[in-house]
Amino acid sequence: MTAHISNGARPGPRHIRRRVLVPLTVVSALVGTVALAGCGQSRDPDVYTVLNSSTDDSYHSWDAATLKRCSEQLGVTIQQQSVPADQVMSKSLRMASSKSLPDIIQFDGSEMPSFAETGGLMDLKKLGVDTSDIPEGIINYGSYKGTYYGAARTVNTLALFYNKDVFAKAGLSVPTTWAEMRADAKKLTQGHQYGIALSAGGAEDGVYQFTPFMWSNGGDETDLDSKNVAEALDYWKSLIGDGSLSKSTINWTQADVNDQFMAGNAAMMINGPWQVETLNTKKSLHWGIAQIPVPKTGDDSVGPLGGGELTIPNIGDTAREKTSAKIVNCMTSEQEEVTYALNSWMIPANEKAAAVWKKKVPSLSALAGQVAAARSRTAKVGSGWSSISLALQSAFQSALTGQSSESALKHAQQRVESGN
């Protein structure tokens, strides 16, 4: 998901593509027994392929540089094959069925469990992928049913971005609780400027942005029609009711939210570090970053962990898979993680690398704190997350256009339980 540190020119602004979640039933139907899908393929013994979503010129060049360094270190040629983010899963499924899987696939964390469910991924620990200095939460993020399948180079989460000049002019402090954020948003709503912008769109963007409100209020994805989840959705509704949040929020992606903030149409926004590169292209915009406010003082601000995970498909060639593990170790080494994180404004997964990163980008230190309490969307439900996400997306559309939160979420829970 996104950007560059201040040693030279920055790439131009760009938008983050929506990710389309593929339900497990579809994955299983298309893949069948993925564990055998790679058998019999003729491969160049000295050439390895990484499938990723680095179609953006900047990301493609950053990954190319990483793979070149790792190629030289390991004495092999490592190539990348990049497709749009919402096509990584479908591309992987087609390659599995045609027995042409790559050596490494970088899945989004929300997608990895669906592929792991089929038996198509290797246990990274057994292959020798290093997990020292990786926080337990990030290891869990890359695990499915207790097995470590996905190694993250960097992770991300959400935070509160605010316009420093607007807050200073209004004499307001950065909010830390829901009540404070609601009050500030109401005071800052004037003319064309709303107090806050966030994504409640009918896609994973909106669900990703809802999780810190749901989780910080004690809600849980396994019980969507609980009082805690309804209170979180009611909070979103209260912002719309106050006129502090545009009704267009149900159509916005996270990139749209960033556009609103940059255009001066919102004094605050919920978003992630992948927007920093674009934010920094507007020199007149003085923004700050803080943890997402919580229901009441003393609560933990629990956001979602996001980011790509390097996985090794089961291709039926143990020797080759072990070399792939060495490639993953190289790509997730301390120096490579720092380099990639500084380029992309993400947070290194390795604790030692993260300590170096924090010194280099102190303006984003709030993100490090938010990551410390963050959790994986799939930790409790695994591949079932896709169904939960789709149900929540529908609930947002209903509740934010008039239906009660309780009714919308009750229907969402029924939808998950019925498998529809």
C-alpha cells in the first residue's frame, strides 16, 4: 500500500486500488488440492519468481532493487511478476490449476488464510524462515491455525491524521476519546469543510476502517450483532447526524478520504501511512498524526494490522522451497526492511529494524504505538474473514442510509451464519 523519504524526488500522487476478497468456497472450488498443483512443472534451477502487486512504478523499482541485492547475495536470479492487488488471488488460483505457481507469492494478510486453507502453502518455520525479533502479534498476523505461512517485511495500521493549522486556529487539542473527536469534528465543520472524513464504502477499505472502532469498544468479528459492535456503528452514524461526516462516506475509498483531507474538505481523517507520500506533495498542508481516539480514557486503541505477507507455495520441490526460504530471509532482513519501510512509509516487522526506522521518521512515531496494540483481521476467524467483511459492508450501506445499526448488524450476523 504506499511512499518515499526525503532524499530526492518523490513519485507523483497515486490511488490505492480496492482489494476484492474471494470467499473460501470459491477458492476451494477453483484450487481443489493446491498442494499438488506445482508438481511436474519444468523450472530453470537458477531462476526464481516472486508474484506481487507492485504494479506502481515506485513499488516495482523498490522491489526490483531488493531482488537484485538478494540475487547477488544468494547466487540466483530472482524475478518479479506484478499484477494489480485485486488480482493476486485469482492469478495464484489460475497458476495453481495450471501447475505454474511462482516460488513466492506476496498475499495481502486478509487473503493468505484462504490460500493456506487449501493446503497450498508451506510452513515457513520448517523451511528455516527466521522469526527472531518479530513481535508475536505480527507472527500471528502471518499464521493460520497456528502455522506460520506469511512473513511480513513491513506492516501498517490506521491512525488519526489532522490539519495542524485548522486545529491551532480553532484552539483545539488533538482528541483522544470518541466524545472529544465528535465535539471537535462538530466545531470544525463549517462551510465546505467537514470535521472528519473516513471510508465506510462497500469494500474492504470501509471494513478496515471500522475495525479500530469495533475492537476498541470491545466488539468482535465473531459476534457482529453484539451491543459493542452496534455502539461503534452508531458512533459513525452520530458523526453523519451531526453533519460532521459527509454522507458520501459510504462511497469513499481510503484514497478518496485522503483527497478530501488534502483539498481542505476535512479537518481530520482516518487513514494509513501509505497516504504520506501524497500528503507531502502539498507543501502548504501541515498535518499531524495521532492514535485513533477510544471510547473512553484508558481504553486501548486497537487498530488492524495490514500489509503484504511473503508466502511459499507447495510446489513439490523441497530443495527449491528451501532456497525460496533463503530469499524470504533476505527480503525480510533488518537492512532490507528499513530500506523498504523508508520508501513506503510502512513500519518494519522486525523490532530491531523498527527501532532504526523510528529514529529516521519520528513524525510517524504514533504509528509504532498503534501497531503495538494492533491485531490481525483473520486471527480469530481465519479464512472466514471474507464472509464477515462482505456482511459488514452490506451493514454499513444499510445503517448509514437509515436502517438501525442493530437491525443491519443482526442481518449481517445471520448472513455470516448462513454462509450467504
